[in-house]
Amino acid sequence: MKKTEEIAENQKTLASLDKRVEAHKELSGIYGQWIDIVTMQQWTAFHRGITGVLIILGIALVALFFST
């Protein structure tokens, strides 16, 4: 009788651990997607910044050209 209870308890523990492992796998996938999104947003911000700097440099060069 005691052995049967131990087996049942072990099965419950294994089922609980399986659920936790599955949850960790899902979270890992979600965090991976978030990292991809953040990386893309960082690249977009960098690209916009570089574009802004290039526009300002272009305007400065045109102004320098017409001032001479």
C-alpha cells in the first residue's frame, strides 16, 4: 500500500515537473521573440539617427557651397 502511494506521488511530481519544463520552453521562445523585436527596434533607431546626421551634413555642405 505504501509503495503504491509513493508511486502515485512520484507520478504527480513528474507530471508537475513536465509542466514546468514545458512552461520554461514556452517562455524561452517568447523571450527569444522579444529579443528579436528589441534588436530590430534598436537597428531602426540607429538607422534613423544616421539618416538624420547625413541630412544635416548634406544641408551644411549645400550651405557651404552657396556661401562661397
